[in-house]
Amino acid sequence: QVQLVESGGGLVQPGGSLKLSCAASGNIFRFYNMGWYRQAPGKPRELVAAIANTGGTNYAASVKGRFTISRDNAKNMVSLQMNSLKPEDTAVYYCNARLSTMQYWGQGTQVTVSS
């Protein structure tokens, strides 16, 4: 069982930056593939960025060049640096951990981009 706790959401103006963090419990964090998803009202949950246990990353086309995902295995943390934020980035952001057939979700953190 893995518990994921997100932090760092909030209200930011267009063009601003936010950094989301996700703290994971357990002592096998380094084996997990980690990701950030988001869900806007009335829309399905979508993958924003992912980082494999090998360190490889991939991004949704809509955030490539603006967002950066990273992980710190020593601290059991995964982060999402979000720059040049747009109103369409407004959503609840969820941390996700996957290992084989096991999958875990955090409770989500709200990101609102508005002037």
C-alpha cells in the first residue's frame, strides 16, 4: 500500500508558476512509475506528465516545454514544476503511482489559473 499526499496547489495569474509536490509512503518508492494527472470540471482525467523508475519522462503535448516532472528517490518525492501557466491548466491535479498491476492515487490539489 502506498499513500500519496499532494501539496503546492493554489491560485496563480496567467503566465505565473507553481510547483506541485507529492510525498509517498513506503520504502520501495524507487521502483514505482510516477505521474501527474489532472481533471477539469466536466472533462475526463488526463495524463499531464510521467516519470518512470528509470528516470525517463513523457509529457502531454499541451504542457511540453512548460512543465517539468522530477523525482527524488531519497525523499520519496515527485514534483511538477509548472511555468507559463494558462487558464486552461485550471484543474485538480492528482499524483499517481504504478507498479505492475498496482496503482495508487493522491487526494488531489486544486490549481486555478485566473486573473
